[in-house]
Amino acid sequence: MTAKKKAPKLSPVNQLQGVLVVLENQKAKSPTAELLLAIREMVSDALAVLQEPDPTKQRIAFVLLAVQQSTQVAVKVVRGKRLTRVTIVDQPLYHWALEEIHSLAGAA
């Protein structure tokens, strides 16, 4: 019986960087520009969070990223007044982020 060699496990940062490389590759299939932009932004944000050396700052950044990813914000002006509508698009993630915010506020 021969033992199968396991491929070396890549760190999350390396995996995310690999996604960016694939997106930059011109030989990749051509998804819509909108999809590419959304993926690029999400991966870039995740990389920024993962590369933060301070664990507290990393946790805060991760929570803020979760709030951003779980909501959509629409701003419009009606009769001279600025109206902002926030729609929750991922309730479990949003609820987790709010719990983390309260946890961080209680630890301060």
C-alpha cells in the first residue's frame, strides 16, 4: 500500500491571494465585470483583515466586514432631505456581528 502525499496546506491569506491571481489571469473564463469587481473587493477586504497583526484590531475589522457584507445601503435625496435605507441581506451574519460588537463594547 502506498501512502498518498498530502499537498501542503496553504494559509488563508495564500488561498485568497491565489483567487486574485486567477481573476487577473486572462485565460480564465470571462465572468461579468460586476461579478469580478464584487469578488475582487471581497477578497481584498478579507486579505486586509487577515493581515492585521493586532488580534483586537483584526477582530474589529472582521466584525465591521461582517456588517458590511450582511447589509446593503441605499442613499437617495427626497425633497431635499437625504434618506438612507439599510437592508439586511444576511440575517445570521448580521446578528453574529451585532453580538460581537456588544461583546467588544463590554470588554472595553
